[in-house]
Amino acid sequence: MGTDTIAAIATGLTNSGIGIVRISGPDAFTVIKNIFVRKNGAAADVEKSHTVQYGYICADGECLDEVLILVMRGPHSYTGEDTVEIDCHGGIRMMRRILETVLTHGARAAEPGEFTKRAFLNGRIDLSQAEAVIDVINAKNNYALRNSVRQLNGRMSEKIKSLREEILYEIAYIESALDDPEHISLDGYREKLQKKLIDIIGQVKILVDSAEYGRIVEEGIRTVILGKPNVGKSSLMNVLLGEDRAIVTEIAGTTRDTLEEQVQFGDISLQIVDTAGIRDTEDAVEKIGVERAMGAAADADLILYVIDSSAALNEDDYKIIDMIRNRKVIVLLNKSDLPAIVDKDSLTAFLGNPASQKVIAVSAKEGTGFDELKKEIQEMFYEGNIHFNDEILITNLRQKERLTEVLESLERVNESIENRLPEDFFSIDLMDAYGRLGSIIGEEVEDDVVNEIFKRFCVGK
């Protein structure tokens, strides 16, 4: 439990209907008794947990605001400590004034993430769940939100604990056999352990491999709009954004640099990049823009290749097509409101990879074809449906790194078995895997790592 009492505004610092000031720690009830008066004139009743009381926050003989307070006795609170939440009117000035009153009556200002850090230190949640809290707050789409909520509810924790139990059993068996060879035999154990290892390694690999998919869910699909000048790339960007963000003119080469934005496309998030038109040019600035466009395309999850369907393809188009042949590409035949010179069937045959390269007719001017584009992106990256089965997606870089290290340790055990090394070599690497799994949920983790994690949180959470 914390040795002092902390307080912070738990809602955003913007004017709103309701604001919340949270107090947690051993003196939380003393603080609220000193500043809260119920409607009937009595002090706050803190004997019963999980009660809501109506009254006023008062200081120096003045009633500051009409409020509700929520009283939660530890350990049955978010932090595991005695906790009070003050629901006041949501003006910034009012929330700050109430917080100042709380601080002058025995609490100190909470650090970023300190409430959640206390929940972790007091055993209310483990470290993977704590990390899921910030992911819930920062979720950019419904898919990321659902994945974060599943982790917050303990799906990751359950999986890690299950893997640790399996590894710990093998460590215990080896150590027992080495200590008491007369009663516990290791005959045939290598083969049995190797079979078990293959299963555990397979489970860990699934988690590691999910990280790329998890990145797309969490951050959005890295999407680059590519094409030669004046085909409508910036117009397309503006349609996707729903605002005139990119400059659009009839002059070829208007876009000289990359323009990056986060786009919410239904349930799909796109980290979208508009680029300079790709063509041979002697203009030094435009040439840099072309190089940056090609660099962005190299790192993209998805390329939206824009073609002016009312104009014939030229050498610049052929160069782009050669560059993107083995990538995930959706070709957008823009200006479909004009008579077509480039048709969908001939272009599909020219691309030659219908599995990962689709062609859609759109019109940025008329706003048509974008429902089909959304459906196609969903098919490419989410196999048609944005849903969950029992899959766990790794969206956290720290967790991915630990799991990769776990995989390396387990594969070293397998190598030791293949090389007929003594059984105590198995224990060393199994213990390493066990410890690294523990660091994911906070069982074995350094204080500086914990502090760094909670620095990413907002104050009040």
C-alpha cells in the first residue's frame, strides 16, 4: 500500500458536464471528511464501502461546489487502497479549485499513471493488464479497443501463467531427478521434454507472430498513396480525411513532400501518407520528394496506386508497376466520372497478381468507389471480418521483445537436447524462459522498467 495519499483530476482538462477528482491512500477518508458536508449537514460517512453521497465541497467557510462523492474502501477499489472520487461540475477552474482544496488538506499531487501503478503494486492487476489500461485509453479504432479490453480482462495474463506453469513443471522435474536419481529417473526424459518443448515453442511463436497483426490493429495500416503527378492523389487524401488537408491544383508536381495523417475508415485505421508524384524530373526539390515517396512505399503495409483512368499509361506508370509487383496494392482508377482510356480488366491482367493486387474504379471528385475500397482493405487485412475468436494479439513492443527472448531460450533447450548435453543445461535456459515470461506480467521485472511504463500514462490514471 502507498505510504502517502495522492490526488488528481481524473477527467480531461476541458470544460464538460462532469469532472472527477480522485483521492487514494491511507488518509483519503480523513481528507474527504475535512472538506465534504452532506446535504443534511453531516460529514462524509466512510464506514460502508461503495456508497454514493450527495453534498458540498467546502473550504474556509465557503461552499465551492455541489457534488457527489463515491467512497470505496481498500482493498476493494481500483488502487487497492481507500479511495474517494469527487464528481463535481466539469469546469476547468472548478476542478482545479477542488483539487487544490484536497491538496491543502493532506494529499499530494499524483504522478502520471500513479493510480494504476498502485493497482499493480498492490496486486489488483498485473503488468500486462496495466499496459492494457493505456492501450484502452489510446485505442484508435474499435478493433484495437476490443483487443485492449480483452488484455485488461486478463487474457494475456492467463496465457503467460499457463506457459510458466508448464515450464516450471519441467524445471522442477529435472531438479528433483538430479537431486534424487535413485527415486526419479531421467531415462527417456529427453524425448518427452523435446515433445513438450515443440508444443510450448509453437504457442510462443503464435504470440510473437501475432505482433505484426497487432501492430496494424493498434497503430493502423501503414498506407501510402502512390502515383505519377496530377492523377488525383491529394484529392483522394482529402476524400479519405473528409477535409481539404492536402493542396490540390491543376499544376503537376504540386505535392513536394510526404503528408501523413491518421484516417478512420469505418472500423479500420489507416496511417496514410500522401506522396509527391513519381516521375523523372530535373527539379532538385521535386526529386527529393520522389525519393521520399519511394522510401515511404518501401515501408508500407498497403499501397494505394492512383491512376488517371482518363489518360493512357506512360513510362512513369510502368516504373511504378514494376516497383510494386510483389506488394499488397490496391490500384485506384481515379476520375472514373470521365471517359475511360485505361480499363480495369486490362490493368488487372497487366499486374498479374490478383491475390494481393486489386483494381477499383473511384472518383475523388464524385466520392464514388470508396465503399468498395473499404471492403477491399478489410478483405486484405482482416480476412473480410473484423472480429475476435480466442486469439491473443500482441500490440506491445516490450511484450514482443520478451516473448522473442523466451523463444530463443526454449530453442536453446532444444539444441541442448539435440547435442546430448547434460540435463542441468536444460534447467538454465528453461529458468531463463520462465523469468522472461514473468517479466511480461510483472512477476520478475526491474523497478526502472516499471517506472518507465507508467511514465506513458496521463495524470489521473
